[in-house]
Amino acid sequence: MADLWQDAMDHAVAIARKAGAVIRDHLQGEMTVMCKSSPADLVTATDQKVEELIMASIMEKFPTHSLIGEESVSAGQPCILTDNPTWIIDPLDGTTNFIHRFPFVAVSIGFAVNKELEFGVVYSCIEDKMYTGKRGKGAFCNGKQLQVSGQTDIKQSLIITELGSSRDAEVVRHIFSSMQKILCIPVHGIRCAGSAAINMCLVAAGAAEAYYEIGIHCWDISAGAVIVSEAGGVLMDVEGGPLDLMSRRVVAANSKSVAERIVKEIEAFPAERDDVSEAGSA
Ligand code: IPD
């Protein structure tokens, strides 16, 4: 049982590297940019091409497995996590960064069985950093083991969040209000890298104490969740309690105490679940 799912993880690493090379190539030329749920929720032809490449490769090698991919769900595919081995894919996390050539863009591949995450692969392809985490086996970046920061004093912490892609005034008000409260704890600072997957890897690597966001999707955080917990970190819902992958809410931190302190200041706001169509039909 020791190497259960190792062949799948090796495949995820290989395909993430290949996908990352395609993304790097497409950074140079003309980009076709389209809007999804808001004028700031963007997708490019590269996101779609890379997702097709990743999915075709997984289907060829693991034809019985299930797939959840950002662009397929946008195109109307269901977003349902069953007990079947399931690959949860963000082909290009940090699409806005990609469009602006802001250099934090990742391929994110999580893998769950019986609804439990088994491994995660995040390839930060411009930095050429391959982050991996496997349940019970630790987390690594380019082969070097990762460990979260040991800083548990919130006042000496660096926190990561994002402004999200909603431009609804009420949502933006909640986001800024949470940031203001956290900043004034006070903390050392707040950062936004523009990729949820990379944000989580930064927590795993000890470069920040916590990351939180409302509005992300399961494909943004599945891989990062394994990497954070295997680096010794904790995952939580923004109102405390366990992380629910489909809830579109996450806190990832180096410790329970930092996570719980952040949770006290976050103003939660409604975000439609990723599996809403399943929940609706239940
Ligand atoms: C987005 C990024 C961003 C986060 C958004 C995500 P995408 O993913 O992770 O940092 O703030 O919530 O949707 O659209 O670039 O794959």
C-alpha cells in the first residue's frame, strides 16, 4: 500500500510540467481573452487548450477516473466529487496574472479518492517551482522538503489574501473590511500573489503564516490543501470548522492559533457552492 497512487502522482507531475511549458510559450504572443462571471473573471484560449491537454492525457492513462476541470465546469460540466478517483484541475491558476505577464501562474492538480485528497501538484511555471504533497509523505518544492513557519504570534505574521473577481460593491466591501480588521490586529503585512495555488504553497514553504479567501473554487485549492497540510499546516473554514472543498471558502495557516485568530476577523459573505447543482437536485 506504500506507493498507492504513486503512478497517478508521477503522471500529474509530468503533465503539469508539460502544461507549464505550453503556458510559458503562450506568454509571448497575442492572447484571446474572454470574460466569465464578471468583467474581472477572465479566461484565455490558453486556459482551455491546457485543460484539454491535461484531461486527454489523464483519460488515456486512467480511463476509469473522474475529472473536474475549471474550464469544463465553466462550459457546463457538473462539478461533483464522488468516491471514484477524481482529478481536480486548474490548468492555469492566475489567469489575470498570465494576461498581464505578472509572473505568478500555476498548473494545479489535486487528486481525491473517497472524497479524501491523496496528493496535490502545483507547478509555478514561470518560477519553475514544482510543489508536491502526498498524504502521509510530506510536501516538497523541487525536491526540498517544505515546513510551515513556526511563527505563532499573529502580530508578527504575514497574511495572504486576494481581492477576488467579483466587482459587486457589497462583496468588495466585505473583502476590504476583513483586510482592514486583520491588518489592524496588527499584522506585519498583507500580500496578494494572484494565484490561490501559489498562495497556499507560500504558506507551506513558510514564506507567510496564513492565506484566506472567499470565492475561490475547488480546483484553485485542492492541490494546495494537501501541500499545506503535509508541510505541517492547518486548513479551516472561514468561520472555523473543517475545510469543505466545495464551499468556496478557505483558511490555510501554519498553525491552529493563527488560523483561529484570522477567522475572528473575517467577514463572511455568501458564495454559491461549487456543487450547487448536485445540492439542488439532492
Ligand atoms: C483565481 C486565482 C485568484 C483568486 C481567484 C481564483 P483563476 O483563479 O486563484 O488568486 O483570487 O479566486 O478564481 O481564475 O486564475 O484560475
